[in-house]
Amino acid sequence: MKEDKIVISLGGSLVVPDDIDILFLREFKTLISAEANAGKKIFIMTGGGKIAREYQKIAKEISNPTDEDLDLIGIRALNLNAELVRVLFKDVPNVEAQVHGRTNPGASTDTGSVKLALEKNAKTVINLSNTDYVYDSDPKTNPNAKKLENISWALYRSIIPKKWTPGLNTPFDPIASEIAEKEGIEVVIINGKPLNNFAKYLKGEKFAGTIIK
């Protein structure tokens, strides 16, 4: 990867899969710090993941929240993750970890990361999560689902839901995808564990994941 600016949408599922993953965070900081020390400018947006979905689930079980209510719960949850990541990198030059005040109800961290890429004039968003690839159907329900390594935005958007709903679990959200297609932003879907796969991408080597453009 030769770009001098890197925008990362860091999934909350990697930060807090069940408990806070200290080992992952240590390794992630080491890898990103090395890239920053090599001169790259790195911008990180952090998602809410399981924490956000758990709070949203409870809210729906005991009350009647609107979609806006659920989105606001998700934003508050992911801000906690984002604050942690910000603090981890506060002494690392060339790394800017965003606290997620820039997302309004109606979208996810993915949308924030695409808008950040446009703001910083970056051409690619790296989506780090617990997803290996984009598939042509849900591999959890279809054992014959086919992985897709290089696809167009038109094909990707035909696979995912057309509308954003709070807590939607899809590789890249529909609002972010629409903006990325319109603005010519490339998105790379990579499973953040193990991190050496992400490191291969950063080195320009063959990696496991999906490129959408």
C-alpha cells in the first residue's frame, strides 16, 4: 500500500469482542505506530460493536425506542471505545484517533470513515472487523456462499440491505456505500485478527479480504 494517508474504520468487535481485547490493542498500536513512524498519516474511526448492540437489544426488550433512540444509544456506546483508542494513540505522532462525535443518527462508523476520507483527501478506507470477506450471500445461513475478493460497488450494494437500521450487521453500511461509490472511494474489508493479514495489506502483499471499488 503506497498511500501516505490511511483511514481505518476499526470495528468495535475487535476492541471488545466479549471483554476488552488487551492483546489485540497492544498489537494494533505497535503495527499502526510503525506505519506512522514511517511517515504515513493515519486516521482511525472506532465502532461500537457488541456493546452497542447489547444496549440496543435491552432497550427494545423493555421499551419502545425509535430508530433515532437506538442510534443514539449506539453512538454513546462507540464513543467509549473511541475514547479508549484515542488515549492509546495520544502520544503517537501522525495518528489521529477520532472520538465519534461526527456521526449523527441514521448511519454507522462506516459513514463517518468515508466522510473522514473525503475530508482528509484519502482514497481508501480500510474496514477492520471480524469479517473475512464479502460473500454473495450470508455464509452463516448458506454453507455454499461464495467469497468475493474484488467487486464493484454496484454488485456490493445489490447484496446488502438498501436501508440503514440501527445495529445493522453488514460488512459496510448502505449509507457509507452509497457515498463511497459516488465519490470514488475504495473500501478494503479485512478481518483484523490475526493482524499479520492486515500487515500484509499495508506492505502491498497478497492478503485475505475483499476490495470494493
